[in-house]
Amino acid sequence: MSEKLTVGIMYNPETGGCEAYGDANIQGTQEIISLWLESRVGSGKDTSPGIERDVYEIEIDWYPENDRLTCRHNCGNSGLREGILMAAMKDLRMRTEGE
């Protein structure tokens, strides 16, 4: 098994659409994003300002041997990041239900 799995989301706020990429299929991407969002519950408010971008990019690494998660993003604010991830989950769910 790989040392880590990386999933990424590129989100266009103008269209509301997202593109998923990485080491997992759509269902795996949904699971890793869900694990990340669950890990953030109760983490407190991020008062840093969000950054306006044409496209936001978020990458989450999942290390299966210890269930550790790390994240890289260009959102500037964790609340914005989590909101984008929730929108991406909705978009991915609609894709899988349409199959």
C-alpha cells in the first residue's frame, strides 16, 4: 500500500463547479474529504481573512497507517476551505448519484 493517498479539489467559485484529482476514485475522494471535515469539528474559529481567487485548490493527504490527515490550500482561511470542501462533497455526490 502507498505511504499516503492524496486527493485534491480545484473549485471555481464563479461556476460553483469542482474538479477532483488524485490517488482515489470519486468515492475514495468523498471519504477522505469527509474524514478531514470530521477532524475539523470543534477546531475553533479562524479569524484570518479569506483570499479571493478565480480558482481555489485544496489537497488532503491521508496516511492510512495512522489515519493522519494533512491539508494544503490557497484559501487563506479554514472556514472558507471547509465551505469549499462541503460544496465539493455536494458536487461529487450529485455525480455519483447520476451514474
